[in-house]
Amino acid sequence: MPIKYIPFFPEPIEGQAILDNFKRTLRYKGAYDVADNLRRGMPYYEVEKQETVGENADGNLVIRGECVSACAYLREKGIKVDLVYIDPPFASGADYAKKVYIRRNPKVAEAIAHAEQELDFDEFKAFEEKMYGDVWDKEKYLNWMYENLVAIKSVMSETASIYVHLDWHIGSYVKVLMDEIFGEDRFLNEIIWLYKTGGATKESWAKKHDTILLYTKTEEHIFNPLQEKSYMMHKYGFKKSDFKIDPENGLQYSMVYCRDVWDLPSVGSATDEREDYATQKPEVLLERIIKASSNKGMIVADFFGGSGVTAAVAHKHGRKFVTSDIGLNAIQTIRDRLKAANAEFDLLEVKDGVSLYRNPVQTMDKIKSLIPGLKNEDSLDEFWEGAISDSKLGTVPVYVPNLMDSSTKLLDVVLMNRILHEAIPDLDNSIKKVIVYYVDITDKAEIEKFIKDDDSTLVEIELRDLKEILDDVVINDYVECDFEESNGTNTIIFNKFVSDRVNQKIDEFNQKSLANSSEKKPYNPIVISDEGLELIELISVDCTASDGEWHSDSEIKIDKNGYVILNGAKTKQFWDGTISSAKKPLRLKIRNICGDESEIEID
């Protein structure tokens, strides 16, 4: 349970209403549900330091946790940020997947190296794995965004600005929320980022732009006007000496102040900055934002860190950074990207009572299959995940918290009040019992007493701990290795690696491939060697401590081409199945190709 709750708003003076600015301009079912969460405050959980990369004198932070939880931590530590850029889900209705590549078997690396010119690099074995689902009910999304934006505002400095990156799905609705939270007079720009990549359509105008909303916290905000090349022949306000010839294309140009329409390229598939992250944004976009709305030494924050572009660009341009994300794969992408950029930072994890399978959407999918007898029930409101059929009680609706939504993960009096007075009254009169799963609970005895004292329903409510199911999901990977010491070098030789979780995904892929195979598309399964070393993505050796926060004294990452990235530096060497360190290793961390990490003590 949370250690405590931290107010979203500054402590009010005596007699002042803490929610005097809460009016909810948007009118829809559930629009006021978030008010109870705002009155309660941000849940502040224990935060555990997982790793320190470098000395980190600037206090840079990478936090695995939700936006609200990360803001609660910053508020508790008295940290204010000077610029915020967020690229949250767009409520687009799309699922985003990552292509997971099987690495080369290091046991045949030498033979591969000799025959490299004969290999077809397009034939790498790979399968897709869902990273997150941008599937939201509009009303729930807006409540969720309202809470996030209020939390973010609470950690912004008085001169800070916020850029919110959206598109046509939900942008107009979020602007109304931001008008309310920040004030209509604090709106500066609706920035249009147009891009040329992507498909076209004959049914309508092709949607080729995103919208970025810019608001400031106060009138005294940071803004450094930037200039760009313009190839238009300006007739007014320019002298001949203002025009120059662009050596790249031979065209005449002049320098003009940037406007609110930005023609900037997206991340191409061949660019060096590509991180294979579905919604990755280009560095040039963040460079413009960070240069314009912050100065060197200021703190730049991104609470939906994704591919880590905001933190990477902030570091490149002499800013400090705070970034967070709830997804494990996102945090790993950010961590590896920043390490390769020689950034220094602390990696923190919010201990909110749930051990996520890999990320929230995968955990939710897994949970549904693990709850005995749970089936979809079309007659129930979407509040309920489904129902269980009971021979005596009939249909038993089941509530499962949405791990993407911080307001539902914690079962407290606020949420139980919603269940008692909104969700249960909407059920059919034949319903005699409901089951309510929770990830975290304020006080079970208090909640049970609250239910008992409430006389609004005769429906029985059974509380169940979701962690008991989640604990059965995570199975550590298995490794066999040998240890050698010679001439001051300590070498670990990997002989075997088994990942039950990855093997299950490969089996699912092979079964689908077999079912969809034909004479024109023959069955071509993914086959893993007996050693299984193709399933390893990263190995880190800690020679400093045998427990507590991690120290990566030696590290290799194998990219999808099989090449080794040694301590953040790219090489053209294939992995040979070993890792070496100058000091004696005390423990190992191994990450499989899907992102699961296991720690192993070395005896």
C-alpha cells in the first residue's frame, strides 16, 4: 500500500478549498469521478534504486512507474522540472507490437563470420510481441489524462512549459482539459508537426500530421526563439545580403523565425537513432522543443518516456533529465540508449505492489487466462472484465483493475464507493455476488467494514488479491555457465540458456505459422538450438556488490544482427558466448530477447 498520499495541489491556506479550480468543462458520464482521486492525493510508494550509471552528480532519473507515481516521488523529494514534453497514448484504438529477433547462435559465430557474404540478412527469425495497447474508452482516457496533467503541473517550476504531443483522435478533447488545468490564457501554441512518411488513401485526405499543444505554468516562462531556413522569396523586410545559397541543394534561402508548422522528418528505418520502438519520435523534433523552452542546466521531464528520445536529447544539449514509463521494455530501451550516450543517471522502480509480467498490456492478457472460469459477458457493462458461471449463484461479475490506469490499481474507499453506488446498481437484479480483484489495497479490514456498513445493496462482494495470480506468472530463466580466471581477466562462459517464457512465445508463433501455412507459404518454424544462447539479448556483470542496487562493471548487448555492443559502444564483432571483466564477478544479470531479466549470484 502507499506510504502516504501527497496533495496534487500546493497546501491550501486555512479556509481555502483545495479543489477550487476543479470544474470539469467536459460533460460526460464519469467526468467527476477523478475529483475523489484528486482530493485523496497522489499515492506515494516506496521507490527502490535499481542501478546507478556513472557518478550522476546532476541527479538524472529514469523511473519505472506511472506518471502520477513518478510525480509523487518528485513532489516528495522537492524536485521541480523546468520543461515537460509528453507523448502519451493517443486513444487511437491500436495495439503496438515489437518485433523480437532471435540472435545468432554464438557456438557457430566463427562459421557465420566466414560465410557472412552468403547469408540473407532478411531471413532473420523473428516474432512480434505486444508492447502496449492504446485502446481506451474516451471518458476513462480523459479522466486518466486529467489526473496525469494535474500531477505534472504540481511538479513544474514557475517558469516551466509543457508540450503535449497528440493527434486527431483525442487532441481537441485534451485541449479543453488543458485550458481548464493550466488556464486558457496560458495556451501559447497549437504546433503542427507534418511528416511525409506513411501511406496514402483515396477515401479521404491522408492524415500526415500530429498536434503538439504548448502551455506555460505562468506568464514568466522560458522561450528562446529559434530560426530555420526559408526558401521563399521574401519581398519585405529582407536585404539581398540576407539571402544565402544552400550548398546542399543550390537554392537561395534566408533565415526566419520558426513558426508553428514544423516540417521535420520522422525516424527513418535506416537512421542510427532508430530503437525499434513503435511510437519513437525523432531527435530533431525534441531538439527544437528543448532548445526553445529550456536553458542549459535545467531539468527536462518526460513521463511517458517510450524510446528515451527526450532524455537522450536533453543530455546531448546539456540539460538534466527525469523520465519515466510503466513498461519494462520502454525502461530497458531508455536505459540502454542513455548508457550508449554516456549519460549518468539513477534507475528507480516504484514498488506499487505489482510485479508486471513484461508490461501492463501483456500482464492483463495473461491475467484473463489465469482467472479460473472467467469468460466475456456481453450483457455486462465494460466496468466488469467478464463473469464466472456458478451453479448456485448463476452469473458472477468479475472486476479486474486496469494496470494502465493508476486510479484503479489501488482499492480504497474511493474506488469501493464507485463499485457500490455506480457499478453494482447497473447490474441485473438476478446478480447475487461479484468478485473484486485488487493489486494493492489501503486496508482490507477498513474496506470490508466500509462494505458491511453500506446498506445500499444485498449483493455479496468478495475481495481477491491479484498478486496471488501474478506470482504464478513469473518464472525465472535458467542458465548454465563456467568461470575462468587467467592473467587478471575473469571470463564467464555460457553453455546453456533456457527461457520458458520466450519458448512459449515461439511455440505460439510456430503454431500460428503451421495453421496459416500453404503450398505457396510453407511452414517455416523458429527452431532454437540445444544451447539456447540465441535467446540472450544482454548480459551485465556486477563486480562491486552481491546485493542491493546494480553496478554494471562489464556489459554486452547483442543487437538483432548478432553484433556486440560492449559497454555501450557498438562493434562489428559477433558474440562468442562469453563475457569478461577485470574484477571478480559477484553476480550476473541476463536479459532475454523479450526483455525479461534474471539475476544470478556467482558462487
